[in-house]
Amino acid sequence: MSRALLLALAAAGFLRAATPDPDQIIRKSVDAIKSDWAQAPKYSFLERDVESKRHSPLMAKTYRVLMIDGSAYNLVTAINDQPLPPGKKADEQRKLQREIEKRQKESEREREKRIAKEQRERMHDHEMLQEMVDAFRFHLTGEAQIDGRSCWVLNAEPRPGYKATNHEGRVLEGMKGQLWIDKATNQWVKVHAEVVKPVSFYGFLAKVGPGTEFDLEQAPVTDNVWMPTHFQVRVNSTALGLFSDRSTENDTYRDYQPMPQASALLQSGK
């Protein structure tokens, strides 16, 4: 075998070794997300929600999200980006104190029921994440720089023969997407997904149509923990085959703080 041929074969082998397996990238990213979710209850943050519906004015509401004895509580801090007037702010603080006192006085059964509801919602998110991994085939399409981070870029297409295991997962059957995954941490920096064919929910009752899009952006809170900074949904749907709905939900998240620090901030009245 000639030296040139040996070098060519060696180079080809190196290129195969240097190009990561997209399924391996996804598996590592899912592990990173699960680790982040385990840390999420330890943090408080500000969440700004904007919902837009046809024939309805825009409404922006900002909350300080607090984890109180095992479940979340939303303390309203601003409406349409305006801080609450003193009277309203005092009302919200009183509501918060009443909720804290209520949770302190709960029976063991009441407390378990409240926390179980929170855990079911978190488990549902875990199940949907696994559903997404099963629903798509991932293809590595290149690399990109986002906010100074070197990322793998992957396309996601419906896996032939995939059938959802729950109603919510049905929408995945008609979707495609793109992911930007940080090479250094395996974290999702950005995700874009869109519905490319109509998907029915609950039989004929509702249908999500092409034009429905989802966007997620994340950033590090600490060296090892990443959290969402932006989530947007643009929905194109019909109900009962008659009523059409085009709506947008645009949520941003910032000012992540460990819960003890957030609690101290609230007690100071700031």
C-alpha cells in the first residue's frame, strides 16, 4: 500500500473521529438540562410575560418568582413595565405574607398535595424532553458563534414512524427544529422549532397548524448552571374546525438569585 494512500486513509479516519456523533451531543445536552432543572428550585428570578391575542391589547406583567416551601409563588412587581404604585406594592407584599403563613399552617396532607402538584409539572417537563429526543433525528450541520460561545449547530427532523405517547407530544410529529449547543458545556444556547404540518389535539377539537413557532434562549447563571433568558411561542391554531387563534407569548427571565439572597431582598422592602 502506497504511503500516499496510507496518509489519505489516516486523514479520513481522523476526520471521522474529529466529527462528533450528533446523538452523543444530544445525550450530553439532555444530561446538562436535567442537572440544571435539579438546581432550578434553588433560584428566584424576575419573569416578564407578554401575551398578544387578536383584538386584545398587549399586556406585560412582571413577577418575582419565589420558591416557598417546595412550590413556586409569583409576586407581581410591575404592570406594563411600570413599577407598582406604593398601595399596590403593599397589597402584593401582604398577599405574599398571607401565602407564607398559609403554607406554614398546612397539614402534612395539604403540604404533600401542594408539593406533589409542583413535582408533577416538573416531571411532565422531563417526559416532554425525553419525548423530543425520541421524536427527532438529529443532524450536525456545522458550527456557529453565539455571544462569544462556540456552538454545534444541529437540525432536528421528525423520526419516521414516531408516535407520541401523550397528547402534548402529538405536536412533535409535525415539527422540525434547529439547536445551537455550547461545545464546552453541552448546554442549549438557543433552540428554534416550528410546526410544518397540521397536528390535531384531542381528536377533532383543536389543531395546531403550520406557522406555529417556538424559540428558547439560555445563558449561564453560574459556571455549572444555565437557565432560560427568553421563551417565545407564536401559535396558529383552530378549535372545532371553526375558530382560529393567532396569539403570541413572549417571556423573558433575568436577575437570577439564590433563594436566601432573594428572601433577604424582599424582607428589606427593595
